Amino acid sequence: MSEKFEPVIVGFTCNWCSYRAADAAGTARIKYEPNVRLIRLMCSGRLDPTFVMKALAGGADGVLITGCHPGDCHYIEQNYKALRRFMLLRRTLKGFGVEPERIKLVWASAAEGMKLAHEIDAFVDEVRKLGPLNWPKWENESNPAEVLEVTA
Amino acid sequence: MSDKPKFAMYWAASCGGCEISVLNIGEKILDVDANFDIAFWPVAMDAKYHDVEALEDGAILLTLWNGGIRTDENEHLAHLLRRKSKILVAFGSCATEGCVPGLANLSPVSEIFDVAFHTVSTDNPNNIHPVASFEVPEGTLTLPTLRPVLKTLAQVVDVDYYMPGCPPEPHQIAAVIDLVIQVLQGKAQLPPKGSYIGCGASTVCDECPRERNVKHITAFKRIQDVAPLDPNLCILEQGVPCNGPATRSGCNSRCPRVGAQCIGCYGPAEGVLDYGARLITAFASVVDAKEPAEIDAILDGIPDPTGQFYRFNLADSLLRASTKAWKR
């Protein structure tokens, strides 16, 4: 591949912290990689692992999950649930052959625009190194005869 | 041939348990015979594919299809029976969501063949390996070939109804047969196309009589390591991974009632898009730890999360298969 691979990354942000961190990064004109598409949730605890599965199945190369620092959750302790789901999700995705590094969890308070921007840059870099995931759309599969040849 | 409506049942990538479950409806099977002509049912009677091909399109009123689509033969039959049937039912877990045969979607075809023909469980001293076609003096012999991944029936053809379960419970089968007979007699109407029949819409937990409290899991354990299991308390609450929270009701929580965890054979409850993801949510929520190291230690109690969460649903999950099965 001569052209630089630009990963597609879906990022989930929490309304009370990381979304505002992204906002703060914008207001302060901090530059970060444009590969991440941010989606605002009310809380990282709203992050159903289904969203991550759907993102990967739909063509994302990586998923970024962000939330308030431990102890700072607007809804008391939902970010701990997000942490546990993230950890169990990474273990499960390993079984699907998805490198755990494609899923990242970052804590960022509303004041940490700079930190979020750095984390996004680092993540984009890491996913770029992993290469495209290219989850199939299951429409055109290879010829079954070819498949059998692999086995002979 | 009588002018009774025609019935067919076919098995693709499945174990045969669905057929046993149909026989387990007892004397109700006589109602099937009284109301239907068996047009095609390889387990129960001899019929050839060309007999089915000779039928007019739509000639079979009801086809119960069990099994996933793994080979080109399965796929051919799925298209054929779709064409010949007015009502095509994905019958059982394999047809609706892939079931255990769908777990092979975690492996490449080469590995499947290796395990089947060349591992310790197989006595194969001459290293015999099947090939798709083979020349003999009489001509060319062919075998069906495997697709790269197993698909559910609905991923291949249009399906009218889904009947989950591994296998569907006999009382549910009997109720569905009763319904179809009543429809034939003009006494009832068919449910809307695409419905799940012979099951509930809620979860296994909803039908489970065990007492449930706020859960604080400090360790996941295998059921044989919890002795004795409290007979009245929620199984998940006792640290045994029980798939009830995401699994569709309809079995009357058969396993939890007798002291075994739900393994999820009725598939995802109504509205659940990805069964495993829903279980990840449920299990991770009740883990009683906040530090990553502690959480890791507790999660180590689920050694095979992919198998635990997708035992029945892998082929119908959002991801469907591991990269090993499709990445070239």
C-alpha cells in the first residue's frame, strides 16, 4: 500500500466530561487527527457493547470510549460499569480475532482538551499501525471450491 | 396423493435434536398426519430431491427447516424449499441463529477439517481426507463443499417465521401445530410475517422462580465448583455465569429450575440486536470491583467469553465470524 492508510474510528463521548473536553480542544484550537467521529452519549455507562460491535461490523477500524475520571461520574458510578464492560468486551473481541488495541478507553474531564487530543492522536497512530480491519459485508464470499483447496 | 396440505421438514447443519423434539410431541404427531401429507422429510421417510423439484412452486404449505447453511448443498435446498413452500419456518436454534455448528465460524475451514480428520479424536491411520470431486472408472463422484462460514436460514433466503430453541420445547411445537391446524380450519389467523413463534418475548429470568437481589459478583465460578448451589437463589447471583438475562423466554426456565445455569438456547430476547453484547453488559454490571486488576481477576473466571456469550448466537451476531474464518 503506497497511500497512507487512514483508519475510521468511532469515538463515544460522555456529555459531562469528554464531549466538553473535545469542545474545549476545539475552542482552544488544539489540532488532533480527523479520523475519529465523535458521538455524544449522556454517560459512558450508556455505552452498550452492541454499539462497538455495530461500529466494527459496519467498517470501523477502531473504537474509542471516553468518560469521566473514576469517582467523577455524573451518575455516581456508571463509568466503573463502562470500565468493566470495556474489559470484558476486549476479552470477547479477542475470540473474534479483533486485536484488543483496536478498542481504547480514555478518561478525560471537561478541562482536559489537550489530553483528549493527545490520546486521540496516539490511538489513531496505533490503529494505523494495526492496519485496516475491513469487516466483511457477507455479500460476496469466495468460491467454495477455493475454500476446499485450502484444506487439501 | 390426497388433497391434504403438504408438510416438509429438512435438516441442514444440525444435530437431529430438532427432529427428536418433533417426535416428543407424543400423540400430537397423529394430528400432523391427519392434517398433512408429508411431502419431504428425509429423517422420517424416503424422498429424493428431484421429487421436491417436480412439485409446483408453493405446493408445500408448511416447511420446518432446521439447521444452519454450511454447505453448497444446504444452500441449494434452502433456495429450493423456499420456492416450493408457502410458509417457511426457521425451526430451532441452528436455523434461526446458527447454534453450536455456528461456533465453527471462529475457525477457518482448514482447521475444521484438521480437527475432524486428523486429531486425536479421529482414528484415521491412512490420512484419508475428503475432496470435492473424485474420478473413478464409472465417472466423477462429488461431495458438497463447505462455505467459508455458516449462515442462518434468513441470511440466505426469505423466512416467514422463526421458532427458536435448542431444540424447541415439545409443548411449544405442539401449540404451533395446533395453531396451523386451526388456521387451516379457518378458526385462527397466522401471526404477522417475521414473528417469533412458539416462545415468549421476554427473558428466561422473567420465567425463573428463583429469588433475585442486587448482585455483587466477587468471583465467577463453574457450576460444579459451587457446592451446594442454593436452590432458591438466582444462579448468576451465586457467581455462576447464567445467560438468562439476555435469553428469550419460552422454555419456562427449564434449566435454572433444576439447578443448571441457562446457556442461552432460545437465543436473544425480543429487541436484543447482539446477544453477546447484551450479556457483556449484564455480567460486567454486576462485577463488584472498581480497580482494573481486581476486575481482571474476576473476569478470569470466564475463561472463554466468546464461547460463553455466543454459544448459540455467533452466526447471527453482528460480527458473525472470527477474522480467522474470513481474513485472507
